Amino acid sequence: MTYDPLAESEQVEGVEAAATRRSALLISTLSSFLTPFMGSSVLIALPTIGREFGVDAIALGWVATSFILAAAVFLLPFGRLADIHGRKLVYVGGVALFTIASLFCGLSTSVGLLIAFRALQGVGSTMMFGTGTAILTSVYPPGERGWVLGVNVAAVYLGLSLGPPLGGQLTWHFGWRSIFLVCVPAGLMVLGLLHWRLPGEWTGARGEKFDTGGACLSGLGLILLIFGLSTASGAWSAGLILLAVLAFATFVRWEYRTAAPMLDMELFRRNPVFVFSNLAALIHYSATFGVSFLLSLYLQDLRGLGPQAAGLVLLCQPAVMAACSPFAGRLSDRAEPRSVASTGMAMTATALAGFAFLGAKTPIALIALNLLLLGVGFSLFSSPNTNAVMGSVDRRAYGVASATLGTMRLTGNLLSMAICTLVLAIFLGREQIAPALHAVFLQGVRVTFAIFSVLCVIGTFASLARGRMR
């Protein structure tokens, strides 16, 4: 069975459509759980990986950054390919690639190989995330999308919630490689469900050409930007960032001139809701992704907690996010998304400001409470903001809109890790985190959290500037 791009969910009724919706939600929820579960588990295992391979905090940062960089580079191109050739086709390919890469990550014999296979994992994950939201938006009517997207976001946060404690248990009992290997049978299960439970295909731009030039220019700009921000060398960093700006400027010029652009620039010229919702997402993720990375190092290297105990502390934030996201999504179906999302962003800024005063003996209970506040703020922002983005475009642009929002998220994650890496490089250099450097490391952590808090304050104004949808 094939779905015509004009026959979206709001025009399709009956038992068959309802079954398709339930299957799409089930599969999207499972795969949305898988990637963040693995990612947050890896963050908890980073100190163990560092000790096994004898590498510093900068190299450990690239274990996380390589995944996000690859995902960010390919997200928008795969979103466009999904609109042209089929969202389910790209989705299936992403699950398969992610599963294979997980196997090779678990078999890695050096940190270089691990970073390379993490990048391959990133490509697979971007094929899933770039199309999953578009599939859900394709099969659910507007009045139910906020709740459905909230459930999907809750699955992401549930993965983030279970990642630290289960990742700590896996690392403690079976070694860090087990984190990757357990994803293999899970990926195979999702592939089976895709084959048996989700028939049909969804396209919005079938027959249109793919913009290869735009894909290359956007990817080049992201790579140059992240390497420039991650390099603590004045002239070299400035040169890379300048080249990144030139690449992005050329990309915009190219998109205006090409007949079939990868990204319709009119979305940014005439759609303030789309523009400021994506900008708010970029800022929010730039300020929050590095939190788990920094606290994982702080709790284990400075406070002496094991991976199990550190995982339980970090569990506080995503657990609250998983519990609150469906309600936040439902709230955005009934209330103005701008108000809900902006309130969440302001709460996030407050929690990050609290971490800027982190000390060597800060009570663990206080850290946990601050993580709870951060989780509530995050959930109030994410689902309503996603609902605003997807509700601001027409059907044919669902794939690109989903991929654009995903690109903002991943680029924000990259910028967050780049800020962490840059600040730690300034304070620690290439030294491993040893007791003699704990005071210097803590100072770098405080500075990073202060930067994150200021970013979220700016992001709150960007969120408010999007205007009303209703």
C-alpha cells in the first residue's frame, strides 16, 4: 500500500489507518529510545574508556562529538532524500546501519576505531531521527500531534533516563563494550517490526531532484565550524570558523539559485514561527547537551563515585523529562506553544545557573534537585517547540522541517560539546584529569555552566519572538 502525499492522516480514516498510526508510534518510540539510551550509557562509560585506552578528556570528548558531527552533517540531506524517495525507506536503512555500527563499536581495539565507528553510528541515527518525526506527522492529524510528539520525545528521555544506571551496571559487570553490543539485538527487533507492522511508504516530493551541491556545502560548513570551535589555537581556530561562515554563506546563495533546493529558504524568509522555533532549539541544545558529559566527569573523577552511583544521580534529569513530555505535548495542543516552550527555557537557564556554583563538596542531593529542575524545563520546551515547528509548514515539507529541527538539535549538541572541549582545553590542556588538577578542572566546569546559562537566557527571548500560532 502506498500513501499519496496529498492523502495525509487527516484525510485517511478507518481501521487500517488507525492500525498504521499505532504501528508508526510503536516503531518510532522504540527506535527513539534506542539511540539516546546508547548515547547516555556511553557518557557514563567515558572514564572507563579513557583508562583502558589511556587518553585524555579531549579525546574522550570526540567519542561523543564524532557521533553528533556525523549525524548533523547528514541529517538535512537524508531528510530531503526521505521526502523524495520515501521516509520509511530511509528509516529502515538508518536502523540497519546503526545496528551494524553498534557491533563494530563493541569490537573496537583502539580509541581511533571507536571514534570512527561512532561516526558511522551517527549517520545511521540521523537517518532515523530525520524521518521518524516526519512519519508520525504524516499519519497523525494536527489535533493529536502534540500528544504523539510528546510520547515520542518521552521515549527519547526514557532512553536517556535508563542509559546512566543501566550503562553503569553494564560497564561495571561486563565492560563498556557491552553497551554497544546490547543495541544489536534491539536494532534487529526494530527491523523486524518495520517489516511486519508498518506497510506502505510516505513521500512529499517524489520525482524532485536532490540538491547535491547544497548537501556538500552545508556539511562542509558544519565540519569546519566544529573543528574551529574545538581547537584551542587562536589563528587556526579563527581561520576554520571564517571558512565555515563562507561555506554557509555560499550554501544560502546556492539554495536561492538552484531549481530544487535541499532547504527551501522561503521557510526562513516568510515563516517567523519556523525561524525562531529552530533558533530556540539550537540555543537550548547548545546549552544543555554538555551537562551529562561534565557531570559524569565531575562525579566520577572529582567526587570519586563509581559509574553505577554516577548513573543514578544523572538519572534524575531524563526521568523527569520522560514523565513530563507527553503532558507538555498535550498542553501545546491546547495552549500557545510559545508560552509553554519559553517557560521551559527560562527554567533551564535557572538550573544551569545553579550548576555554575558547583563546588568540590556540593551535596549530591542538591545536584539531584537541580537536575530535576533542569528536566522539567527541558520537557516543557522540547515537545511544544517540536509541535510549533511541524505545525508551521505544509505537508510536502514535513521531512525537511523534521530534518531542519533535528539539524538544530544536533548542531546545538555539537556546539555544546565544542564549548566543553574548548573550555577544558584552556584550563587543562592535554592533561588527564588527575587529583592535582581537580581545582582547575572544577573552575573550567563552572565557567562552562555559566556560559550555558547565559545562552539559555538569550534563547528565552528567541522563543518569545516566534509569535503566536493561534
